[in-house]
Amino acid sequence: LLRLSGSGILDEYPNLFAYVARGEARPAYKRAFAAQLAVFAGTSPTG
């Protein structure tokens, strides 16, 4: 989802932009992203 936000592709599709924003705002998405980032950083996920 993060790749889409920086590409400008969603600018032409406000409904899709809102859908992605809702997905990124979900607690489960934030936890999953933090866990994946922790793997790459070599640390333990928090939360």
C-alpha cells in the first residue's frame, strides 16, 4: 500500500485513494507493517 501513495497513481482515483488510506490506518496494518519492519531492522516488534 505504501508504494501506491508515493507514486501519484492514486491521485486520479479519489475512491481508491480513500480505500488505501483506510487500510493504512487500520491497527492490524500498522502492527503487520511494524513487524515486517522489525525483521528488516533486526529488532523486536513492539505493540
